[in-house]
Amino acid sequence: MAVALPYFMGQVNRAARYAQAGMGLHTAGWILLLVACAVTPFSLLDRTLSTLSMAAIAGGMAFNAAAFDLWCGRAVKVRASVIVAVLLTVGYCIGYNSYPFRVGWANGLLALQIAMVVVSLCRRPQVRVGRWRWLLVISLLAQMVVTGWRGVLGAFYTEQFPHFFAPHMVNMVFSLVSNITVMLSLAALLLAHRDEAARELERLATVDGLTGTLNRRAWLEQAGNHLSMSVRYRQPMGVLMLDLDYFKQINDTRGHAVGDLALQKFSKAMRVVSRAGDLCCRYGGEEFCVLLNRADIAAVQAYDQRLREWLRHHAPRKLGFELSYSAGIAMRLADDDTIEAMLQRADAAMYRAKQQGRGVTLTGDVRETA
Ligand SMILES: Nc1nc2c(ncn2[C@@H]2O[C@H](COP(=O)(O)OP(=O)(O)OP(=O)(O)O)[C@@H](O)[C@H]2O)c(=O)[nH]1
């Protein structure tokens, strides 16, 4: 399965790659352990193979922990897991000649590592996460209990600790739990991957592929909600419609790739000069708009000034030429004003700005807002 997964999952992102690496290392670890069982006990080869096997199993768990962090929408925090993996490997190698020590040490630390993953999985995720999380928790808990049990038996009841292939109850329970947890973990892994793919599709449906800002459909949807809040809390709100000047010339003289870069820099500028709560959007082509929450006309004009300032400073350096735009402002006028009506007023003002020679921002309405 560890070999088949990357083949069947195809091109995947960081979280899935970590999970695949985790699964691959885990499998390699068990193969090494089985091979080690076939060589002379306590030989150098046995010691090397067994130590490598421990490194692979514990390393695999750290990779899995990283994948789960990402799938839960958190930054990867696996330093503790990596430290345990290193301690486990080094301690195992040093104490290899003492059978009780190495079995107790390896299984004990592995159980601790699993417990850390379980705790991390139980923390509140930062994104919407499916029930695969609990499938994993159950499967890891079972694995943790059996591994811990093996550790205690190996360390303190060594004479009762059976050889790996002996038909002993511990081995049978271990095999059974291992098989079940492998199946559960695999199912959880695929579900987590599917969850994330669905989230990514959702995100892609709302942003513009070139600039990363909201697309028109998503913006209109969110802008409607902001408008309702602005009416409800009687706060002013404005919309700024912006259109790059002579953009066709940029495309014609410098090529479409430079045109694309200019669009990206422009939307970056819009984001940089935005305040929390402002909503930027690529309305279409070289036309953008931004909704400014809790903003009166002076605040919208200040946004416009910040944007022009940013472009004056950065565009020549980043693009090699100046980037200018014409814009129109529309404020919310009454409680029954709509986003569509505001956009029309902003658009009309922008059109006048173009007619007046471009590079300026005009206001569609100057009456006081609600
Ligand atoms: N590179 C690039 N160009 C685009 C994209 N979308 C639209 N355009 C181009 O933007 C140009 C818009 O041209 P016009 O509508 O004439 O506007 P303009 O040249 O800026 O003229 P004014 O608005 O009157 O100043 C067209 O040449 C489109 O092909 C895009 O995603 N990438």
C-alpha cells in the first residue's frame, strides 16, 4: 500500500506527501525489522538493521504528525516528535546489547510519540475537518496501548516477552491491532486528502487564478453581507472601482506576460494598502474594485491616495514602468442602497475619470452616507 498510494494518489500537496513519506518509512521500518529477525542475533548486522528500522518507524510517525497538522489547518509543529524519534534511535543503538532496555525503550518512546500525535489530533482544528480525525484517534490509541504493553513486557517481564514470531497472545493481539489500524489509518488518510481537495476546490471557486484576489462572483456574495451589516450598524461604507490606464498598450508593447505581472502587482498593491475588513476583487480584465467597510468618503479617498503612492514608489522598480489607473467612488447612500447600484455609480464616475484624461479618481455621489 505504501508503494501503491503515491501511484494512485498522483500529484499531491505537502500534507499528502508527508503522509505518503510517513507510510513509506513505516513500511520500510517493518521490513528492516523482519530482515533483522533473520540474521544472527546481537550481530553488527542485526544491530544496524534494527536501529535503522527504529529510525524509520519513529521518523515515519513524525512525518505523519506533520501531515495531520497540515490537514487540521495548523502550522507544522513536530519538533517534539522528531526529538523523541532521535532519542529513540540513539538510545536503542547504544543500549542494543541489553534486550530488556532496547525493547522497553523503543516501545515506550514509540507509545509516547503516538500519544503526542493523538493529543495534537484532539486539539481544535483551524479548518473544517471531517470525522477521519476520530478514526485516526481510535486507531492510534489502540496502537499506543499495544505498543506500550509490548514495552512494559519487554522491559520488566522479559522472560514472558515472546519472540516476534512466537504464537503468543501478545503477538496475536499486536498483529490484529496492527492490521486493523493500518486499514483505519489508510481510510483516514484518504478521507483527509479528499477533505482537503474539496476545500481547495472551494477556494479556487472564489479567487481569481492570476491575482489570487476574490473573483467577481465571490466578491458580490460577500459584499452583500457587508452591506447588510453596514445598514444594521449604521456605519458608512464605500466602493472604489479601479481600471488600469492604457493597459492594452502594455500588452501590445511589452507582451501579455508583463501585462499579467502588472495585474499581479496591482492586486498586491491593493492588498498592501487595505485595512482589515476591506474586500478586494478582480472585477474582470484590468478592472478591480474594493469595498471599504466602516469608511466615509475621506477614508475611501485615503485608500486611493495610499494606492497611488504605493504604485508611484514600487511600480517602476518592480515592473520597469509606471502603472496608473482611473477610479470612481460610490458611497452607500441609504438603507435600501444595493451593491449593484453602488457599482453602477462608481463605474460611471470611473468612466468620467477616463474621459477627463485618466490617472484620477472621481466621486459618484457626494451626499453624506447613512
Ligand atoms: N495580460 C493580460 N491582459 C488582459 C487580461 N485581461 C484583459 N486583458 C487585456 O486588457 C486590455 C484592456 O484594454 P482596454 O479595454 O482597451 O483598456 P485600456 O487599454 O486600459 O484603455 P483605457 O482603459 O481606456 O485606459 C485588453 O487588451 C485585454 O486583452 C489578462 O488577464 N492578462
